[in-house]
Amino acid sequence: MRGHRTPPAVCRLAQQIAEVLVGQRTPESLSPALTVPVREQLRTLRSSLACCTAPRLTRVFHQSPVPHQVEASAVVGCRCRRRVFAFRAAIRQGRWVCSQLETDLRRSRGHL
């Protein structure tokens, strides 16, 4: 990857993951872009981020430890609150696929 600009497809993937976390999208809708363990993880985390508006991706930071792979952290805004999650993605068959996801969210009693 040249420069410091996060690839647009990685930013889109981060936005889509945020939409799952707030319950506006199903993990299954992202199946081609997720490994099975990440899809299962998102199933348990779906709707665990309380947000009454659409989540707004405010920033994605990334680094590329090896070619065609990124480690990214995304800052998501939901009104006056900000949350961060991190993920690893690699290009597989011409598309970015998330293989690991880290959040501080836990599914318990609805929302945090």
C-alpha cells in the first residue's frame, strides 16, 4: 500500500462492521467479507452498541504489516459517544476479508 491513506474498501468494511454492531445490518449480509469465526462473533455482538442514529465512521487508521493485509482501527461516532474497534483484513479473491475483530463490547442485557 502506498502512502498513509486507508484503502476505500477497508473503510467501507469498517462502516459495515459498525452497522452490524448497532443492529442496522446482519452479519450474514457481510458473509463474503468475513471469515466464519468473525461472522459468529458479530452474531453475538449484533446490536450491542447502543446508537439511536446511523453509526458514523469518523476515522480509520491502518498499517500494512505484509502486502495485501491491513491491521486497522476504526473510530465510530454515535451522536456524542465514540467507540473504537480493531480488525485485521487481507485481500482474498480480489476482496478484503476480515479475519480478526477486537472490540470492548460484550453482549449482556441488551446494550452497554
